[in-house]
Amino acid sequence: MWDTLFINAEIATMRLGDVPYGLVPDGAVGIKDGEIAYVGPVRELGGDIGDVAREVHDVGGDLITPGLIDCHTHLVWAGERSGEFEARLLGKSYEEISAAGGGIKATVAATRGASEEELFDAAMTRLQDFIAEGVTTIEIKSGYGLDIATEMKILRVARALEDEDNIRVRTTFLGAHALPPEFDSTDAYIDFICNEMLPAIHTEGLADAVDGFCETIGFSTEQIERVFKTAVSLGLPVKLHAEQLSNQGGARLAAKYGALSADHLEYLAPEDAAAMAKAGTVAVLLPGAYYYLREDQPPPVAALRSTGVNMAVATDCNPGTSPMTSPLLATNMACTLFGLTAEEALAGVTRNAAAALGLDDCGTIEPGKRADLAIWDARRPAELVAPIGQNPLLARVFGGVICP
Ligand code: NIG
Ligand code: FE
């Protein structure tokens, strides 16, 4: 006997196949021990539905999707950077602000000065926005500490957020985000990451993956490669902020190391998409940062699509380039700004977001997967993607438990 059964649902399973959104009309989802035990038409259940599950919920034709997954956030930070927003409106570029000591460095200073409790409270407030939109898994990066103590503080806060609420958190160490003020050489800082910071963080079990910022204002491909080699030697998967503001060959490097994802990609050379496809590296598209920095070169979606690179969509929630806590808005922007289809956008916050985190137990509604679901006041999947600033979530199911 199943624990829970939802009936009369429009189910967007998001599994791969011939049917758009993996749709099951007039569907049912059965849950047992926190996992999906059945998904299919109600009529195929047969017999008396009351005999099949202890608890039956008739959702009256509402839409059920996998719980949403945000695979790229920098959720834990202190301070705010609206002054930089104003400066950019007056003509300063993101790079100029960074060179003048603002940007990531400004958030590093504020985050170093904040207590673990302050960071936790601020991040928890932001996290509630994600939970309210049906998010069941979220990735959180460090990278606003840039010293061992603060990077650990951020990652501990990220882990504590998981303990506190019905949400799954995947942590990513982003030490190679910017040059901290104690160092005047990027090479020396990369040595410190490889020899001390990353091994210490790994020993504490604080990172599920390792990321870097490959950019003129970040680190070179040679420097990122050293970080990747260290990560691989510790058995940690890698990902990369690549080709956001210029083409540095970061996506090629990511593919060479079998990275889970390469993220941003506005300046990706279309011919590098093939290397990503071959390596199974997911393209994580971040329309919030593109929009907020008023960039004008969208990522080469046609090349990603034609070479078969899986595309994910994420908020990139951070204080400087994407102060956004709405994955639903990110799906809308991925369509309007980057030209994704609504189905691609929804796959971007479900199936492909799971792949970008190396998770194979969530992201679609299929027997054996975690029962992480979102139930919506909607009849068609595109109703989630089309509106701006509306949230039709009715309920979230986390590991089979219906959350308030
Ligand atoms: O993903 N590109 C680097 N990191 C962030 C921005 C961080 C910041 O400006 O604080 C991003 O866009
Ligand atoms: Fe980012």
C-alpha cells in the first residue's frame, strides 16, 4: 500500500520522451517511503482507489511538476550593493566597479564582518522566496569569504539551512571567485586555494563541488585548471563561471575536466558547444545576471540546442549581478531574453538542473525518484513560465511529505 496518492492531476513529469513536458493528463502520482511509486493515468490504477493508498488527494485537475531545482545561487552573503546599481546607471561598467574595489570584494568585506547567525538569518529570509515557489533543491556557493574561516562559515550556514527547513542544499566551494585583499598575486592565491583552503574545506565535508570564476576580472584558464586538478584529486566534481563577460576558453576547460556544468556562457564560441555536449557538461543559463548588467550578447542557444547540450536555468541569486530570488522569473527571462522554449525553460529548473548538480534521484517524476513535487494552481505547464511576478504554487511535497 502506498502512503499518499494524488489523483486527477495534469502531470508534467519532465521525463525525456516524445510527449511535450512528459505530460500525463488525468494522472495520478503514488508515493511510498518518500519515493515515487507510480505515475500514470488514473484510469490505469484499477480497483478501489481507497485500497491503493492510505491518503488520497484529489487535486481537481491542477498541475503537478517535479519540485523546482535552482542549480546556481550565491545565497549566503551580508551587505547590499544598490550603490553599484546606481553607478552602472550613470555609466560605470561592472569591470570598472570591480577594479575600483567594489563588486565581489565589497560583499567579501561585509560577509567577513557578519556573524554566522546574521548570515543564516539573511540567507533564510531569501530561501523562503525559493521555497514559496516550489523549490525543493537549491545549490549554494561560497566565494564571499576568500579566507578559510569565512568560506567555512558560509558553507556551514548553507548546510544549516538544509537542517532547518524542508529543502535539500548542495554546496559548492567558490574560493576562486576574486582576489582577496591579503594577496597581491592571483597565482599565490590559487596556490593557497589548492594547498590549504580546498583541502581544509574538503576535510570538513563542507563542499559537494568546486567552482571558479574564469574571467579577466577573475582567474585565467591555467589558474582554474590548477583548482580543477586539486578538486579531481580530492574526488570532487567541478563547475565553472565561464564566458560571462568575454571568451576565455573556460567552457572548453570545463568540458576537458568533465565538469557538471559551465555557467553563464554569453561569450561561448558556438564551436565549443560540441565539447560540452561530448563531456555531458550542462549549460547553466543565468538570464538574471544578463538582464541586470544590461548585457547585449545572449548565449548561443541555437548551437547549444543543435549540439545536444542540456540547458539548465538558474537565478544566480547574488547581491551584485542578480539580486533575484525567483526561479519562475528566471524561466520567463530565459524565454524572452535567450529564446528558450517554455518546455526548455521548465526542463532547465527541473531535469537539467538536477544534472547540473550531478543528482540522478530528482528533477523528473518517475518511479524510484524522490517524491519532491510542486502542485500548482494551473492547468498547463506554460502557465508557470508565461506570467511575470506571479506565483501559482499551491503546495510543495518534499521527500513525500506535504509541506505547509
Ligand atoms: O555569478 N560572476 C561571478 N559571480 C557572480 C557575481 C558575484 C557578484 O558580483 O557579487 C555571478 O554573476
Ligand atoms: Fe554566479
